[in-house]
Amino acid sequence: MGLERFVRNLLFLLLFGVLGAMAWAQVQPWLARHEPVTPVVAPRGELAADEKATIALFEQSSPAVVYITTIARVVDVWTRNVFEVPQGTGSGFVWDNSGHIVTNWHVLRDAQKAQVRLADQRRFNAELVGASPEHDLAVLRIKVPLNPPPRLALGTSHDLKVGQKVFAIGNPFGLDHTLTSGIISALDRAIPSDDGVPIEHLIQTDAAINPGNSGGPLLDSAGRVIGVNTAIYSPSGAYAGIGFAVPIDTVSRVVPQLIAHGRYRRPALGITASDELSARVSARLGVTGVLVLEVQPGSAAARAGLRGTRETADGGIVAGDVITAVNGQPVSRLGELLTALDRYRPGERIVLGVYREGEWLKVPVILQAPDD
């Protein structure tokens, strides 16, 4: 009985082993197909040269870009308590080592208070130093006791070319330190400001500019500031491929005056003019320009001998001088004349192209400050 039992158990084990081997042979391919496979990661290799340059530009420039939050004071109609509530956001950048921050005027308009957050997340209350609504520029000042933020290198804008690469750093939709890139799409653009006076000589770019980018720098490939991002053209208010920036040549002329005087002192001639009357006289005389209605006594225009429009003894009107050009640049309306003068400073000498009673003249003028 013992030997019979042993043989029976041995046969059972052999049969079990054969069946198990057959089952494993069937299951093994299925397991092989469903077994997790460790992914093979290919080495990245070196970044492209332009990628390295863009990364270096951002790392070098972003510490000088700031996040601006504006605050409005609201009075509770029932308790008469005053609350401070966030009003809007924008961007700016460090102008100098004295804590001056350049941004857009429309970022700060109607705000009672502004706070600046640096790249290292420190926050400071800011004071408004000066503003120029006609250029959509403003200057804030913060007091940083330790480790002040770096300043950005300034470039030029008169030598820009359509097709140049540009980079915008800002805080779109509150997302701080966002980098976008593109090219200069066009130059010398004009868009209307909130008060109806056009902002002229703007840079147009396809670098993505969204709400919150306003006031941030537009950089060239060398990391120099070539403009201040100011507006987008979009029915929805979001990026649509067209953005505008105030050129740095304008910023470099306006900002020092805002810091020194709190306002921009536009160079002046000391005349009064009207686009409506200029258009009528231009149509009658066949001359395109700005009609001088009145010359202020003692003004730059008076010293240069410009003549205003006058009434004759019999009630007739004698047209005054028609200004047709500033240093060779044609002007056809008052806005163009003011923009042309805006390229110069009080005390500088310019030459006006003037049409006077059938004669074409060149009249030199020493520009005056607006309050002279």
C-alpha cells in the first residue's frame, strides 16, 4: 500500500507540473504584453544658441520688472467707513538707483494708492512723482532700504527696424514675470488716448501683450529697453497680435522732466490755432498747414516775427502765417505740429516752414517752455 500510494502521488505531482507548465506557457505572452515598460529618456543635448540668449535675457532683465497694484478708497454708504480695495494691476520697471519706477499713466489713473512688488516678492508703498497723460507715462518712487533692485539698460528707438526681434516682460492677468516674444510689426503708429488726444510715434509689435502688461518694458535682443508697453488692439481686450509701446526716445525725454518737475514741460511757440479754421484756409489758399490765429506777446513766436490772423478796418479777415513744416517735417494739423515740437526741448532752435501772403519762408524760432 505504501508503494502504491507513493507512485500515485508522484504521478499526480507530475501531472500537476505538466498542467502548470502548459498554463504558464499560455499566460506568459499575455503578461509580457501587459507588463509595465520603463520609458527610455533620450538625452536633451545642448540648447540652441537663440534659446540660450533668450533665457539669459530673461534672467538678467526680469529682476528689474515690478508688479503694480492700484488701490481705491471706497466709502460704505451705511457706516461711512472707508475701505481700501484693489482697483487694478499693471507692470513697471526700475529706472534708476533712486527707486524711480516707470509705468503707464492709465495704470495709475483714478487710483488713490499704489503698491509695488519686486521680483523677490517684497512689497512697498509707492508715491506718484509725476505723470504725462499725453504720453501715457508716469513715474512712481519706492524706498528700498536694503538690496535695491537692479535697473535696466536703456536703448534707442529712432534706429529700430521692422522685423527686429523684441521681448516683453510683464504681469499679464496677474501672472508675474511673464516673457513673450515677437517682432516689430510697424513703426510710427498712432492710437487715441482716453482723453481723445492721439498718442503718436508708437512701436507696433506682435509680441503678446495682455491686460497687466501695461507699463512693462519692451526689450531688444540685447536686453535694452526700447519701449514701454502701453496698449493692445483687440475687440475682446485680450491679445490679438497687435500691441503698442511708447518708444524709448520719447520715454528718455519725458521721464527726466517728470522726476524733476512732476509734469512734462512741452516746448511751445506761443500761438493759438484751430484745426477747423486751418482746414478752411487751407482749402481756400491751396496750402496744407496750421493757421496761426494769434501770437502771444513776448512769446517765442512773437520774437521770431510770426504773424497772426487779423481783422481789417472794413471788417475783412487777413489770414495769418500758415505753418507747413517743422525742421522739414510737414505738418497739416495742430496735433501734428504739437507732436513735431515734442521732439525738441525748450531753448532749442528749430526752423518753421511758413506760408505768408503768397510767399514761402523759413523762420527760425527758439522754443519756449509752456509757462514762459
